[in-house]
Amino acid sequence: MKRINTLEQDIKWHFKRKRSKKRTLNILKTIENYRGKTDSKLIKLSDEYAKEVLGSKNYAPWLYVYAAIQNKFEEGWIPENYYIEEVVPRTKGDYGKLADRNFMTPFLFSNLSTLDLGYYLNGKFCSAKNEIISTEALKDYLFKDCDKLVYKLENSRQGKGVFVMDKDNFDISVCKTGRYNNGVFQKFIKQHPFFSDFTSNSLATIRITTTSDSLGKVSVNCGYIRFGRDTHTHILSNSAVSVPIQINTGELDTKAYLKWKEIDKHPDSKIAFTKKQIPNFQKCLAKVIEMHNTIPFMGCIGWDIIVDESEDVQLIEWNGNHNNIKLNEATSGPCFKDLNWENLWR
């Protein structure tokens, strides 16, 4: 039976890698449509580096993408699929899954002013103070001090499983669809006008990635900001506008990416990204470092934060498992060069 399970796992990995390669090569094709064909020398260097340094040519396609964006090859790049297969399990293990349990966040980051109003856990409604709330009392409890909230399913991905509701359209059934729909109710954040100028219908998200080295020293490595679209109440991955950030200053890059196509202004508001700087950005950096220092045994974390209308930094969620490094590696990488990740597979 053990051999059969291993064989099944091998088959699953084969097809997973095959799908991953196809998606990555499609991204490369999109980039080459406006950048031109990637230099064959860069493709060769990518193949050699993937095989000799990272242990498998399976990791080469993401290196093609990085090389196509930067028009050069850089040692130290971490392919997205190598990060998922080798880095995540070895630098986080099962502890990365803590980020998918919303109830744990206030306990881990006790100095943080939480947005959480309550939770739906194992078929019960629970307050942020661990008190069970009846179904009949829930609506009044949640809207006691706010007129709008967000409900997010645990472990939601790509903007799916997110519901924006006010008291009039509050629908308790979204919590109870499916089999294990645990989730969190959060206050709706009123973001700083800087972000609303780009799009006012949805909350922008600043993603800052931090790492902890072998001695537990936490560093900020890279970041980008995602803007939603005017037709959506929240960010959806397949339509989000992603703008790399100059991590020391908080200034936006002049180019953003929409499905890996380069753009220089938001497609709805038509506001350009050039010479735009995130307000109170140094406080953003200080906050994510403070939070990561609470769990320094986690090798890499992606923090989704925003600056609100009072210029306070708010944590939307944190990503302790797979936290997506490909955009930053492609545009400003290598971002993790001194962490020895390229040798983890050995």
C-alpha cells in the first residue's frame, strides 16, 4: 500500500509540474509579445543554472520569465515552483498553515490592533473574545460599531471566498455553504485617499515580503501593491493590477502588470504610477518586521497590509505558506540571494 501511495504521489507531481510548466511558458509568451523573443543565451543560462544549481531543469521556465522581464540573467533567482517545492516545506513546515487560521492571528500578534469582529468556526459563531454568539444575536453584534464588514473564508485564494456586506444585505448563509467554511468577520477598512484615487470600489493591498535568516534576523526583502478594478468590491487575482514597490522608499515603479502585460497607468482611473509614493511607508516596514519577530522560526512571510485614512497601518492578512514571490523576483530580483535557498534541495 505504501508503494502505491508513493506511485500516486509521483503521478500527481508529474501532472502538477506539467501544468505549472504550461502556465509559466504561457506567461513567457505574453511577455515576449511586447518585449520580443528572449535571447537564446539567456535561455541556455537558465537551463544550466536550473539543472546544476537548483537540481532540476523543471525550474528553468520561471528563470526564462525573469530573464525576459529584465533582459539579463542573474544568479540567485528563486523560481516560483522551486520556492513552493523546496523552500516552503524546509523553512516553514506545517507552521506556515497557521496563517490560514484567522482565529490565531490576534494571539500571535498581541500588540496588533485587530480588524477581527468574530469568527465562524466548526459550525459556531464566536466573538473576538472567544465567546459563542447565537445566530439570532449575530447581526446586531457584528454591526454594533460598524456599518460595513468583510467576511473571508479561511484559506481563501485569489480573492475567492470574500464577501463585502452591510447591515441591509447581511447574509448569514455565506458562512454555511459547503462543508468546512470556517471564516472571519472583519471591519471594513477605509483606506488612505492615496489608494482610493486609483480605485475607490475595492481595498488596495500592499504585499511586503520578509524573511528570517538562520540566526532569526528578520529583513524586508521586497514588495508590491495590488489594486482592484472599478467593477469589483474586492481584489480578484485574475484582474488585479500589480505594481512593484521600491522597498526602501515606498515609491511605485513606473510599470505595473495586468496578467503579465505591462501598463503605466491604472486601466480604470487612468492615473499613472510614476512618482507616486505610498504614505507612511516606513511605518509599514516597521510593522511587518515587528510582527515577523514574533515568529522568527518562519523563514518567509508575505504580509498584506494597508494604510488607512488615519495613516495607521492595518494588517489585512498574512501568508505563511505559499506567499507568491514571482512578481518581485521577475521585476526586482534576486530578492533572496543571501539566504542559501538554492542549496536547500541538497
